[in-house]
Amino acid sequence: MEVILLERVAKLGQMGEVVKVRDGFARNFLLKRKKALRATAENRAKYDGMKAELEANNLKAKSEASKAAEKIDGLEIIIIRQASESGQLFGSVSVRDVVAALAEEKITVSRPQVWLDAPIKTVGLQKVTIAVHPEIEAVITVIVARSADEAERIKRGEDISTRREDQDAAAEALAAAGEFFDPEAQHDDVQPDQGEQPAEAR
């Protein structure tokens, strides 16, 4: 189906462009959300008549969206979830959860504005794009953790993917390795003495 876009649609085209899309996508998304008109002769004439108004409205919305984007861009939100020791969530963090977390920060966005390719299923940090306007995007950081303390550790860049026991075992292994290599250091000290013995013998 050919449609006339009434606003910029990511990966599709700019306002006023006539693009060919799948019928289902046109009916269920573009036409339903008033983002496009069917590309008929009647609608082309209708678009020409409303073009100036659409562009003026778009400019106003874009200006407001720029202010909103400045407020949102770089924002960090923390979502606390239960997870296994390996960091696998019992469930997942979806678009709905991100919308709810932003609402707690007094930022209202709709679900289609949150670009999350797939639900988040592990503890950690992820960048998420918020389309505040068809032409303006902001990027927020979503920190998923088991506790506020863990969220702070993730923020600092600590690797919390390994279990605490594994970290302790690794620390013990390093300590043991240090002890193992100490005798070699003494051995190096002894070498000059070995070199001196023949001199004494002379």
C-alpha cells in the first residue's frame, strides 16, 4: 500500500513523502495513529491543503520536544529486580517498566516512544533511546540491579557478573599465586651469592 507520511517516521521517510509499505503496517500502525494517509488522488490534494498547518504544528512540537530531550538526555534510571547469582533476571524489564520508571521521575512518555529492541533479561546497564519527537531522540541509561547498593556498583563500572564466591575464590587464587612466586624472587636474590662463591674459592 502507498501512503503519504504526515510526519517523519524512522527508517521510512520524511513528512510529505509517498512510501510503499505492507498493508498490515499501514492499517495497524500508520493510518490508525494518524501518521499517514492512503496515497489516493483525493488525499494528495488534502495533504497539499494541510501541509502548511502540519509543518507549523511540527515545528512547534519539535521546539517543545527539544526542551524535553534536554531534560531526559543522559538521565539514569534504576530498576530493582530479583535475579539469580549469575545476574539472570527472574522475568525481564520491558518497555512498560521503563515508562513506569520515567513516570516516577515525573517524565511522561508513551510506550511507542521507548525504543527497546528486546526485554532486558540480565542485571547491568543498558542505553535506551526515547523518541520524544519523530525528529528528536534522547538516550537514557537503564540500570537493572538487585539492590540500590548493586546499582551504585554498576554505575561505578564494577563487574558484578561473577558471583561473590567466584570473586573471593579469584582473590584467594591471586594471593596463593603471589606466595608461589615469592620463592622465585628470593631465588633471584640468591643468584649473585652463587656467582660470588667461585670468587671466594679462588
